[in-house]
Amino acid sequence: MIHQPDEAQQRLLFEIATSCRCNNLRQAARAATTFYNYYMAESGLTAAQCPLLVVLMLAGPQQIQVLADQLGLDRTTLTRNLRVLVGQGYVAIAPGRDQRTRVAAITEAGRAVLLAVLPRWQEAQAAFTAALGATSSTALFDACRLAAALAPEP
């Protein structure tokens, strides 16, 4: 038997397809990531890797779970991103204070590549802001911060 939506369900399906806030945010995030990646491509860093290195540069070595919390990432996503940075020689992972924890630290190569990408990031930031307009860019930033704060604690 094939299930067909009734009229109310059809309206809800249409609403999801056309105005779902979550889907819209996900599409915008992918587009912004692609935009920044375009500017940063020559550096070898991605828009997802840059903030990770920034936290390690500014805060120093961090336990993996603390780093995940600071970046708003789940441990699986962070571990996948770290694996690439470790392979590139930009991050080193060491045992923590006990056997259950690991600590990530930026390497000298990571510091060098991060400092080298700063002008490209600055160009991307300026171009993104110009494309949206300063007021819309600020409003988007504020709305994203509010949306991020809605996530329930694990």
C-alpha cells in the first residue's frame, strides 16, 4: 500500500520544502564554506580547518572534548578534521593526563600555515561582507549566534 499525504500533510511537506529554517541554514553554511574555501584554496587549509587551528594557536593545547565544545562540533567530526591536520603535520595529538584523554596542539608547521592564510581569510571576510552588505552581514552573524545557542546540551 502506498501512503499518500492528506491535505494538511501536503501543506506541511510544502512548508518543509520551501521554508524550513534548518535546511536554509544548512544550505547557507555550505555556500559560505564554499565561498571561504575558494579564497583560502592556495593555502591548503579549508574554512573548517582554520578555526580549529585558531583555537589551538590562541588557547594552546586542548583536550579533544574541550576543543570540540569550543568549536561547537561533535567529537566524531572533530576527530575527522584533526586526522587530516595531523596528516598534514599542522597538529600533534598526545596522551592527556589520563588514558581516557588526548590533547591536540598546533605544530610549528600549523602556525606557519595559519599565519600565511590570514590575508586570504581577511579577503574572504571582506568579500563576504561586501556581497551581503554590512548591515545584512552583521544581522546574519547575530542570527547565527542566536541559532547556535538553541542547541540543547548533550
